[in-house]
Amino acid sequence: MFLAEPVTRIVVDVTFLRMDRAPQGPVPGLPAGVTVERRRPRASVKEYRHLYDAVGRDYVWWLRRTLSDAELDVILADRRISIHVARDATGELGFYELDRRPWPAINLAYFGLLPRAIGQGLGIALLHHAIRAAWDEGCATLTVNTCTADHPRALPNYEKAGFTRLRTVREEWPVPDRLGLPIPEHLKI
């Protein structure tokens, strides 16, 4: 007998974006006192889960939550994946993940700020840090996607940074209830 896991079904519009050449001209630098560190040799499962939850909890980041520690460890152990953490004297502020598995493209797989860091001008500076890090590796293209569950400034910031929209697709997601995520009413089916 098969028992289905209880889920909340949501609908989101996912926008796929691409950048085919490195941005030219000046870009915003990180605010004073903020550094970005690439986790070497890699982020631990515990650290990654903490960042993923702190940044993505309010935006229904759920896929990586469904992975076992062993499954997540395999992803984090892949040398083509890197985690970059922004911090200041008070601690972590946000992170981004670069995925080189589709080389010569790099995918900005995850990007975001902790709630306490939102609205301080760090987001666009960290985004440009991620873009520069990818292009410094000699990629042929940089991709990212965002959806209507993400922060409302995500899509405009990606476009402002030089990404071009490729397409938008409506998706239905079965978010497992056991994850305990706060799901905005406007996303529920």
C-alpha cells in the first residue's frame, strides 16, 4: 500500500535568464566590512542547511530540504559546485552557489540574503560579486532563474545586473508539509 506524503500545492512562474558576456564598466563594491569567502574545500552539510534555511525559508526554498544528508553531501562534494558566503563582523549575511556542471556555462544556482541583511544595498553588490566570480573563470555564459516565490526585487535586480530573460514557465510544486515552510496564500492552489 502506497501512502502519499501530505503536500501543499503551489503555483509559481519561473523565469529563466542568461548573460552571454561579462558586464562592462563599474559595478558596485561590497559595503565596508563585508567579505565574501568561498568555502574550501567545501561547505559542510550542516553549514549549508543553515544558510539554505536562513536565506530561503521565507521564499519556499524546498528542494534541497527534501534531500538526505548523504544526498546533499554528494552535491557539496562535487568540485564543480562552490558556496560563497558573505559576512561581516556580526556573522553571515547571505550566500551564493555557483554550479559549473553545465560547463562552459555556469549557473548561479542559489543566491540570497538573510532577512537582517535585506534592504541595505548588499544584494546588488553581492550579485555583482557572483557575476564577476563566474566570468573570472572564463565561462561562456552565466544563467540564473527566479520565481514568483522569491523576493520581489530578485527579477528586477537580475535584469539590472545584465541578465536577459529567456522564458517564463508556470510550474506547480508539491511542497511537503513536513518541511514546515511558511507558504504565502497567494501561491497556494
